[in-house]
Amino acid sequence: MRLHHLTLQAFGPFAGTHTVDFDALSADGLFLLHGDTGAGKSTLFTAVCFALYGEPPVDRNLELRSHHAPADLLTQVTLDVTISGHRMLIDRVPQQMRPKKNSTGETLQKAETRLSRWTTDSAGKGHWEASSKSHQETGKEIKDLLGMSRTQFCQVVLLPQNEFTKFLYADAGKRRELLGKLFHTDRYAFIERWLSDHSRTTQKNRDAARDEVLHLAARIHQAAGLDLKSQHDAPTPDAAHALTDPALTWAGDLIQASQADALTAQADAENAKRNQLAHQKLEAAARELHRQQTTYATAREQLDRLDEQTPHQEALARRREQARQAQQLAPLLHALSTARADHGRAQSRESDARTRLLPEHAALQAADLATVGQHIRDDIAVLNTLLPEETGLHQLTAELKRIDAERQDFAVQQRTARDWLEKETTQRAALETRRETAREAEEESRSQQTQLESLSDRVAAAERRDAHHAQITTTEQRLTAAQKEAEKAAQAHIDIRRRRTEGMAAELATDLTDGAPCPVCGSCSHPNPAQAPDGHPTREDEQAAEKTHQRLQQQRDKIAAELQQLRENAAAATGEAGDTPLASLKADHETLTKQLADSLERAADRRSVEEELLALDREHTAMTQQDSTATAGLSDRNAHYDNLSQRHAELTAKLDAARGTAPTLAARIDDLTRTADHLEQAAEASRTTTTANQTLHTRTSEATDAATSQGFSTLTEAEQALLSEQALTDLEEKINKWREARASHQAVLDDPILQKAAAEPAADIETAAALRAAADDQHAQAVTASSTAQTRTTELTDLTTALAEVVERLKALEQAHSTARHLADLATGNASGTRVRMQLEAYVLAARLEQVVTAANTRLHLMSEGRYALRHSDHQAAHGARSGLGLEITDSWTGHPRKTDTLSGGESFFASLSLALGLADVVTHEAGGNPLDTLFIDEGFGTLDDDTLHNVLDVLDSLRAHDRTVGVISHIPELRRRITQRLHVRKGPTGSTLAHLTEAAE
């Protein structure tokens, strides 16, 4: 991948449109991106990543839209790039809000992607040809050409030194996490998990089969009971080997013992059946004899009881004869009974009717009662003529109530309206005062808002001013210390040079050889060469002192530049904030903020007051109209009420005289009507009683004569002898039943079979039943024992068959689990005999790490001048931890390996840089070998001395020799002096800008 051009528009800190010409920057193969912190150096790489993948780097959560850009300028990134020999133009617009074209406000601008390819026509002329506008198609095509994911791209194209220093120092777990993401080894982790899950599944299935064998064994043991024995032991959970064939042998022994027990029980059941049949016959004969003897004795007893009832039966026969004679008098006796009932009812009705009469009417005869009732009917007719006038009185009363209610309603409306109008003046004045107060507060808030904005700017400037002053104090102290160290280094350098100059003769003498001319005097004889004093400095000592002096001078100059920049920034901030203390400004800001809030709160009341005034005007109009309407209505209702009151008084006096004590005229009519009805009913009842008395006397005389003619001495005797048809039938049935029962029992006593049975000794059915019950119990026990034995044999056979099936399945599951467990242990590094506990994913990553270390050592050897080399280690980790991703540093000066965290800052930098470059090579090869012609290295050079920095730049030059372009992102001034192609990123209040510089800085 080679970058050609990158165009940014309203992207990140860049407010306008800026283009980076990577072809020009890459002219020397090495270029520098430098600028102030926060200017936007890393934003360039973010734009490249966004153009390629449609998203910023994985470890960045950036807002792509520039806050400095104009509202109508869309955020857009265009990248001209060659990938795998294909030159492409990628144009992306992220989703953002933009102003509406034809109205105010904003609308959503959806994300857009346009991909074009550089092609040549038949004439050999090149041009851009549109390829796709789909996000998905563009992303897939670019990813396929690059051969790596966004995570891999961000890791190998932009080499983040801090991250690789962490990788250098990290433990095996952290390295595994990073390498796993880069090399997509999650598939091996999936294989580990699948093998472990499969092992657990087969173990679960194996354990389930074992549990099923134990469960079936328990059921077999339960079914066999305590009386069946086997020469083999039953299977137990502690002996897994006994859960297969030994379990089947044990179950077979139990089946054989159960079958023998079943044959013995069947023979016992057949003998018990024969004994049971014999005792059943004996019991039946005894019960039949007992039945015959009981029947004969019962008949004798019942016949004796019937003979005792003979006098009573004779009396019943006489009663039947009297009833038959009384049947001849039945019509007359019934007529007499009816007359008596009619007479009693008539007397009762007359008594009831007279109890409802008034006291003055209770003693009157029937004719007098009728006369008084007729007079009352005449009075009722007169009262009925007055009923319409009473109805009119009710209507007149209701009308008076309605008019009085309307008078009261009008009076309330009038009083309400006048009370409101009296209070309106005070309410209106209060609202006018509130409106004026709100208007004044609104004017105050405008002034306070302006003051607050100015004061906020001063507070921010004061914070910067105080921060700069604090940094100035610290930096001045650092500069003083740096100046002292530089002066000491200068003095040391001068002293070493002086001492070396003074002893230069001795230094030259060390190179003199007999017979060779002296470089100073030309003599070939050296009789007395000068001798160097003890501690005489060498050329290397002088060079080292010079380098130390130069390095300390650079540090002093850098701190002086920082101090000058801080003083300029402090002066600018002081110009904005003045000399007022920050605490005072913040206190003034807080006070003004509270005052503004109070003013805004009071000003907010203005709209509410104006609405209340409008509502007050509307209510004033309504209340004035209400007062006028209520006054007119009240006057009209008062006049009408007086006229109706006079008519109501006259009619009330007339009807009161007609009602008497009754509440209403209708009630008076009802009382009189009720009295007349009672008089007529009493008169009728008196006449009915007289007629019933005459009929009763006649029926009594006729019945008495007839009873005498039938032989009864009195009428009462005849009435007592009379029975109803049902009573006479019941009496005859009693007589006939006695006779039939006596004949039936006599027939039983005359039976010769029963007479013979009665002559024999009493039957002993209890003994016969007890013997038969004992035989039944014996037979039942024998049948139960036989059935139980047969059932047990069947159950044991079925359970053993099921056990055999489970045993066969268990054998297969045991083998499957053994294989799955062995494979899972191999994949997770837990297999027995394994030297290093290394998981499958770690094994694959260890191979990748070895490749990374090999590629990294090529650069590390040059950067460290052959001193250091990285070494992959797979030693057993402590406390049984996973192994395979260890990393050590080998020091050729000592010949012993060292831990990576023992390296100094500069050593850690070039070691991690070598590691990052090696990882980039391996990931590139892993992704398909597509060359990455452009690399970015972010910071870390400040920890290097001049010689090491020179070696590192030589390694970067070697990358250029392989046709790679390296972009260095750094603040180090030395790099600006050594790298001619530079992209300077400047920041400002209106956004950042770019400048391509082509000369080394002085």
C-alpha cells in the first residue's frame, strides 16, 4: 500500500480544506510529522483509516466533524492510494448535520462513499472511472486487497511505541490478547473450547450412563429382595470397572435363584387350592342346615305372636260392621258438616267486618249500617268536585318555589359581580406594578449577559495565566539547574582538553617506534620519550565530555525555548485577564451569574402578567354584563312572586275547610271511601250469618232422625262410626294381612323337610366358616407367593435386559470420553507427560512470536550495535500458569538473558521499535504478503542519545532501501535537523493548518 494524496475538509481540528502530497513527502523515503501537542498530527492517520475502512482507528473515539468549520462546509475525506497494484480514489462523507438549503434549521446528511479506479483508455490516456457507491462493497474490496482487518492495519501501519513498550513488558496473558487479535487465532481458542466442551459432554453422557447402570442395579437389588443371594458382588459407585460385564453376571445369578423360587411357590399354591375346595363344600352344607332350622323356628315364633293378636282382630271386625252401617247415613252427615262449616265462616267474617268499623257504628244492625254508608257516599261525591282546585294549588306552590329560586340566583349573580368589580382596581394596580418590574429586570438581564460573557473570557484567561505562571516558576528552576549542569560540563570539557593538550607529547610518544621518524621533529632516534602522567585523559574521554556538554546545552536550549513560549503565553493571557486575582474573578463571575439568574427569573414574569391583564379585561366585561342582567331579572321576578302569593293564600283557605284533619283532599276522600266500604261489608256479613244459622238448624234435625232409624242412640255416635272409603279399606287390609300371615307360617311348620331339620342337632357354621377361612388364607398366601415369585423373575429379566443395553452403551461412552479427554488435555496443555503446559492457541501464537522475534532481531542488532537480541521463551511458568509466550532480552556483553523490564528508557524504545517493525513484517506476510509501502512511527525518539538515534535512523533508512516510505511523528528538534522532508502541523484559534517544509531546520 502506497499513499499518494490525502485531502481533508472540516475534519477534526482542520477547519478548511487541506491536501497532503505524500508523493512529495516520500521523495527521500523518510519524512517527519511535527507540531504542537493537539495540533492534529495523529488526525492525519485517523483520516487515512477512515478513508480505507469508513471508521476511525479502533482505539480512538473521535468526533470527526470540525468545531471550527463553517456550517455549510461538509466534513469529507478523499484518499488517493495504490493497493496491491490497483490505484484507487476513495471519497467518504460521514453522517453529520448540515443547514437546510431552502429554509432555516438543520437536516441530517447521510453518510456517502464513492470509489473510483485509475484506468487508461485505448489511446493510453488515464482517467478516474467510478467503481462503487456502496459502503459495504467499497469496504469489502479494500479489505480484500489489503488482506488485513482495521485492527491489524492500525497496528502495523501506525507503530504506536507506547503500546509496544507495554507489549515488551507484558506478561504472557497480555501478549496473547494482542497477538490473538492480530493473527485471528480465535479459531484455535474455539477448537480448545470445543474439545473441552466435547470432553465435558462425553463425561456427562458417560456419568449419566454410569448413574443409569447404578440405578438399574439398585432396582434389581430391590426387586430381588433379601432372600435371593448371588456369589458375585453387586456393582457400586466406587468400582467403575464393575459397572459393565461383572454387573451382568451378578444380575444373571439373581435371575436363576428367582426362577427356582418361583417353581416351589407354584407347587404350594396347587396343594392349597385342593384343600380350599373341600372346606368350601363342608361350610355350604352347615349353612344350609342352619338356614332350615332357623326358618322353622322363625315360623313357630311368628305364629305364636299372631295368635296373641286374636282379641284385637275381633274388635277390628266389629268396628268394620259399624262403619258399614254409618255409610248409609253418609250424605246427611256430610250435609250437616258442611252447614256447620258455613255457619262458622259466616260468624268469623261478620266479626272481622265489625272490628274495622268506627266505634259509633259497631252496634248497628244490617239495615242501619247500609243507610249510614249511603250518606257517606254522598259526601264523597261533593269532595270529588274540589279535586281539580287542589291540583291547581300544587302547581301554584311549585311556581312560587321556582320564581323564588330564580330571585335568589339573580341576587347571587348581582352580589358576585359587584364584589368582583370592587376588588378589580386593586388587582389591576398590582399587575401593572409586576409588569413594570419584569420589564426593568429584562433590561437588566441583557446588560448582565454581556458582562457575564466578558467576565467568562477573563476567568478562562486568568486560569491560563496562573497555570502559565506556575509552569514558568518550575521551568525557571529547571533552566537554572540545566545551566549549572551545562556550565559544569563545559568546564569539565575545557579541563579535559587542557590536560590532554598539556600531555599531548606523551600521547604522541606512545606511537613512536625505533627507526621510524617522529611526526614532530622527524628524528628516527627517540632517546627520552615523554611519559603520560597518571589519569591523563584520552581522545575518547575528550569526545565523551564534548558530547555530554553538547547534550546538556541542547537540554538547556530546549528548556529556555519552553520558558520563552510560556512567558509569551502568560503575557497574552495577562493581556486578556489583567492582574485581577483568579479567585476575585470567579467570585465576581458567581455573583453576576446569580444576579443574571435572578433577573431572568423576574423578567420571565412579564408574559404571565400580560396574560393575566388580558384575562382581567375579559372578566371585567363579563362581570359588568352579569350585574346588568341580574338587576333586571330580579325586579321582574319580585313583581310576579307577589301576585301568585295572594292567589295561593285564598285557595289554601278554601281547601283546608274541605280536607278537615286529612293532609290532602284525596286523603280525605280515601278515608271516607274506606269507611263506606267497611259499613257495606259489615251489613252483608250480618245478613249472611243469619241465613247460615237457619240452614244449620234444618240439617241437624234431619241427621238426628236418620241416625235413630239406623240403630244409633245419638247423632254423635253415628258421626264417630262413619269412616272414609280409604280408612275402611285400610281396616279390611289389616284384617286380611293377619289371616294370610297366619296361614303362611302354618304352611312352613307343616313342611316335612323343615320338621326333620328341626329334629337334628344345631348346625355349627362358625367352626365350618373358620376352617374354610383358614383354607382361603392358606391358598391366598400361596398364590401371592407364587405370583410374587413369578413377577420378580419377570421384573429381574426385564431389568437385566435393560441393564445389558445400558452396559453396551456405557462401554462405547467410556471409550468416547477417554478419547475426547485425551484430545482436550492435549489442546489445553494438561496432558500427562507434557513438558510445557501450553494451550493450542498459545502454541500457534508462540510460533508467530518466534517469527516476530526473528524479524525484530534483524533491526535490534543494528540499533544496539550488536549488543541486544530478543529471545522467545517457553519455560514452565510459575505456580502452574500457562507457558509459551515468554519474552527475554539477551545481552551479549554479559552472555546472560535479562528480563525486558530491566532495559533503560532508550533501550526499551529501540527494542519495542524493533519488535513493532518485526510484527509489521509478520502480519503483512500473514495477510497475504501485500507490501505496505508506507509506515508511520509515533513518538518515542526523545529517550535516545545521539549515537543510538543515529543507529535507529539507519534502520529506518534500511526500510527505505526496501522501497518503503517511513513517516515519523515526533516533537524532537534533532529529527527536524536531520530529516529534510517535513510536514508541519500548526494549531490556532480558527483551526489547524498544514505546511510542507523541504529543508532541515537550523
